[in-house]
Amino acid sequence: MAVYLDCAATSPLDPRVQKEVIKYLSVEFGNAGSRHHAFGQHAKKAVEKARSGVAAVVDATRGEIIFTSGATESNNLAILGLAAHGKQVRKTHIVSTQIEHRSVLEPLEMLSQQGFKVTLVRPDSGGQVQPQTVLEAVHDDTLLVSVMQVNNETGILQPIEEISRLLGKHSAYFHVDAAQGFGKEIGQLLSRRIDLISVSGHKIYAPKGVGALVMRRRNRQRPPLVPLMYGGGQELGLRPGTLPVHLIVGLGKAAELALEECDSRSKQCRKFKKMILEKLKPLNPIFNGDLNLMAPHMINLAFRGISSEEAIDALNGVVAISNGSACTSTFDSCSHVLSAMRLDEHQIDGALRLSWCHFTDRPDWAMFIEAIKKLGEEVKTTNEAPVNLR
């Protein structure tokens, strides 16, 4: 059976998280909005415990957390939810980057169609945006700065702490899409200058379908978001609907474990990364981005002369890997991230993303190397074959 190396797409469910999810599906199945009996009260208590668990990871308070369906919804709420305030105070400029996830770029495109001016900062060839370049794009009328923590395709860590410092006391709100880094790169998210943080449950060994938005208070005031949906007063009036208690409890447990085990997990992932780099040396891979800036749990690479589709097919049964973001894999267009980095066309065409976690087993590296070498020989032979001009 193939070893799963696509944890950036979704992570395996932690058995300890699964246990809690099942409990709140089958035994403690009450509605957290039902305050008049024990079932509802138990559910409400479990939700608030989970809220505290998520908050603890970023040194926030329980009242600064609302639950969503995932980072995509959180990104949309953080960006589109600020639009009304921006228009009211005549701050209609937004700064972001060219390498953001589609759930950031597409809401920004919507706002640009409504009269907002959007500046997208280009990364360097190593895949990282420069803090000073971000700051230079900020003006007096800038409403929001949105920069992801870890790129979902390359694994490149973005300079969130430095951007936080440079923004200083500027009035612009700072949003971080932390889908790939929450619970893993913890230190980056502790700055109180970060106003909004998007969280995804299924990237940290919780179930799919749950996430959170951290809304830090500034001068005792939460960011002035308005809801995208209406029909109930749940989650501070920003996210109506019956709370999925079992999913929320799962996220809370996963966040709690991430905080407790962060150091040991990071050590395991770094050890695994070192092993990958050592084992793949004979294949002489090209790394798409600065290897020193790639997170401990992800790398993006290519093998000379081999397309990503060919490599994935050749490795079928050995490892399960991706050629980029799982969220955009249905699009035929090339990676907007790698294009923004100005990488060679053949390098982009061959890009492979390998991502792992502390649960990941060791692949059969001999089979991996043999498959890629065999494919390389086949491609070379095909390219050297004489062309029949008749």
C-alpha cells in the first residue's frame, strides 16, 4: 500500500480526536443552543472548552474565537466581512500577495469589482515575500493586509513576525491565513498585532468541515466584521446555524494536542525531511523555493525532464503525493504560486509536493528511486527517438 505523503491536502485523523468526535456524535449529542436541559448544557460546555483550546495555541482569549466550516470560510469572513467598515471609513485599499490561497485571492477579486483597490505583492524566486515590500505597499487608506503563514504549495514560511513588527501602529487590520501553520509553527502567530487568523481543522488531525477565525481585540474592540450569512445569533452573530458540536470538540482536542506535542512533532517532521533529502540525492531533484525556508512538514520539487503527472503515475502504489494544491487540482492552468516565483516552465510542469506528519510511515525509497530512474530513461528514449517525416 502506498505511503501517504499528502498531509498538506488533508491530515489523518488523530485516534484521540476521533474518540471525542464519536462521543459527541453518539452519546453527548445535545444542541449547544439548548440551555434548559443537561444535554444542551453539556454540549455548550464542550464547545467552550474547545474554544479555549483553540485560543491557547495563539495566546488569545476564548471570546476571540468563532467556529467556522474551515479556513476557506474564515478567509472569506475576514476579508469580505471588513468591506462595509472599509467603505464607511473610506479605507478601500487592501494589500496581499500573489501566492495566497484561492480562498483569499477570489474574495479580493470580488472586492476589486466593488471599487476596492487591491495590491498583490510578488514573492522572490525563493518563494517568500519581503516584509519591506509589503510595508511599502501600505498606504494611509489601507484597510487590510493579508499574508499567509505557510504557502500551501511550496511550504515556504512567510515572514509574519517581521510584517507584524513593521506594521506597528498603522490602522490596517492584519489577517493571516494559517491553514498550513496553525499548531505547527506556533511562535509566528503569537503577536497581538495579528488581528485575524484563519484556522483549518483537517490540517491538524481533526475532522474535515470545521475551522475557526481568531479575532483579536484591539483597544478592547473586535475587528468590525459583518456576517456573510443571517438567520441566528450563534458565534457572536457572525456565523449563524446550529453548532456542529462533535466537529468543534474534535478541533478543540486537536488544538490541545498540537500545543502539548508541538516540539516533539516538529522534531519528528524535521527528521523525516532530512531523511527525504538524503534518500532523494541520487535523483538530483530541483527544489521549487528556498529549501531553508520550507516548513518541516513539506517540500516542493521536480525531477529534470519529468512532468508531475508522469511522476505521480510512476509512483502510484509507492507514495501518494500531489502536484500542488488539492483545492485547485481541478484547474488545468499552471500554479499561480510557482508562476509568481518566475520559475522555469519545465520546472513548474514537473512540480511535486511532498507533505508528511508525525504519523507518516517510511516509504520504500528503493522503489521510489527505481520508479523515477526508469521513468527518466523512458522519457529520454522517447525524446531521442527519430521523427518520421513521411
